[in-house]
Amino acid sequence: MTIEQVLQAIAEPRRREILRLIWREERTVGDIAGQFDVTRPAISQHLRVLREAGLVSERRDGTRRFYRALPEGITELRAYLEGFWDQRLEALRGVAEAEEERRRNDE
């Protein structure tokens, strides 16, 4: 799994909604498909993309397939995005320190 795969997988709104549905509980493809106005094969395709990105796991029981979200699949993406936040905070700190220094010099 790469960050690019995760970003591409969650870029599609329906996939994000699927993740929300299976975040806390395992569900079958049929149950997931029942929540959308698209075909079951379309949902299966979305689940395949999510699985390949490391965001969901699949468990088979006979002919039924159960899916659940893998929160650890989001961990790398979260760390990546937090890096942007850290950079912004660092830049804000620099601006605040420069402003404080300017005020001290004006006094």
C-alpha cells in the first residue's frame, strides 16, 4: 500500500461512505450494496479497490464475503497529512516569534 493508493481509493465519495459503514462492524457485500443505489458488482469493485489499498479486510464464510475497515490502513496517510499540519504550525510559530521580536524592538 502506498499513500497514493490510499488517496486514490478514498477520493471516490462512495468508497468513503463504504468505509464509514464498515468502520465499526463487519458487513457482507449484500448488506453494503443495500445501502447504495448501485449494483452489487459495482460495490464489489469499490471494495476491491479499498482492499488493494489496505483499507479493508475480506473474510470468506462459504459463498459469503464479509468486509471490515482496517483503521491501521489510514495510519500512514494520517502521519503524512499531519506532516503538513506540523509544517503549518512551524510557519505560524515563526511568524508569531518575528512579530513578538518586532514589538520588543518598537518598545
